[in-house]
Amino acid sequence: MNDKTKAVTLIGVPLEEGSGRGGCAMGPAALRIAGIGSALGELGYRVTDAGDLRPAPATDLGEHPKAHELPVVGAFARAIEDRTYRAAAEGSLPVLLGGDHSLSMGSVSGMARRAAELGRPLFVLWLDAHADFNTPATSPSGNIHGMPVAFYCGKAEFAPILPADRPFVDPRHVYQVGIRSVDDEERLAIAENGVNVFDMRAIDEEGMGAIMRRIIAEVSGANGLLHVSLDVDFLDPDVAPGVGTTVPGGATFREAHLIMEMLHDSGLVSSLDLVELNPFLDDRGKSARVIVELAASLFGRRILDRPTRAA
């Protein structure tokens, strides 16, 4: 990813049905308006915008009382899995423009398929206020955007969304950073499955740099691929208000940029989700611009290179 000849494929995912509220479907358009394509192009990457995925609801998936909008979310998961896998197999780095976090059911599964072909383990860096390790049996809301981590780890096979024999991600290869809202049963499942959780207390005590060095060393030592999934609510609401699941006490602008710059230096990132941006709740595009700036840092822009923006 620090190779400036690298190809990048933008994949729009106007999915909001996993979140239980409207607005996230406008996320891909907002990220494009905020300049995601030009920002990466200016850094020397060959950027292809594959447009938006718009699958018809899956007729073979019935409604589920504890997994709302399953036909829609399931159809998106299938389309995203296929498109993400194909982009990676063609030598491009997929960037998913969300869309709510249920899209990661497809993106991570697609990358797991590609990693298995390459004979390399897939690791996931989950930058989020929430652990998203629920299942329909444990979810208080039934909204599927709270279930993707359990799903791609093979712990939430509640419907035949993707083939049962697909490659799963080892839960011990999932690093959750910035967590500050976890349901009770979800907390038990995380501990039982060995998910690596660095909550805001860990960040305060250890420092973001030390945590990222540990994660990067483990992924590098295993010759792994790294999928990064960035939820707007990872950031403090003062930094990025445009999200429907705000939780106070999130990461600062500087901490987020440090993560992205260290990831760029590592050269490990193979795919990226940008999720849960809700332009309807944003402040004049503030959150969309912040997410684009963070993506640019991931692809090599330095804070010292950022132009000063007039007030």
C-alpha cells in the first residue's frame, strides 16, 4: 500500500438497512463529493471508481425476527463479497464506501477468500466504538450492523448468506481498537473467542503508538494481509458528528492520523472499509472530509503535507 503504482478500486455500498435508520445510503455520494477519488489519485495511485452496488433483495432469504432486513443485507453481502474478491484478485486494493457496518460481512469475507488463495492469514483492524460481535440470539436490537465480526469469524451462521464452507477469519486475528460500547453477552463472546480488544482505557494507558506497533508486528510476523475497517464512530463525536451511533470519548483527530500513518509505513493494508457515515446527521460535510483525510493518510499523505483550510 506504500507502493505508489498500486491500483485502488472504489466500491460504493449504499446500504443502510443493517443500521435500523436512514441516512447511511448517502454515504458513498458524500465521500465522493468530499474528494476520496482525487485525494488518492493525487498521491499517485491509479483509482478506478466501480460505482455503486445495487443488488435486488435475495428472494431465497426470508425475513428473520432477530435479523432485520435480512433479504436486503444478505444480497448486499453477496455482491460485496464477490466485488471485493475480484478487485483484490485483479491486483487492486478495494476501498468500500459505506454504507453501514453490515457491509463488512461481505468485504472481509471476500478478502478471506483471497487470502486463502494466497495461503496467507487475514487479519482485521476494527476501528469502532462497538465490538459488533452480536448474533441474532444476543442482539438487543436485531440490527445486522452489530453482527459482522461474529459473521466473518463463523460465529453467526444464522442464514445461508454465503457458502458455509467459505474461509473464516480467526477471531484471534481480529484487533478491535477504540471500543467503548459492548453488550453484556457480546462481551462474553469476545472473551471466549480470543478477540483482541483495545478499549479507550487501554489507549489512554498504553498509548496508540504502542498498541499499533504491537498489532503491526504480529501481522507482519505472520506474513498476513490486513483489512482495515473504519467506522465514523471510532472518532469522538466532536471530530466526526455524522454518524447515528455516537459514543462520547472516542479517538482524537491526531490519534486517528497516527494509526493511518503507521499503517501506511507498514505496507500491510490490503483492503479498507469506510463505514457508517450518515450525511443527514453531519455538520456541513465535516465528517466526510475527516474520513477522506484519514484515508489519504493511510495512502501516504502526511499531516505536515496537509494544506491549511480557510475558516
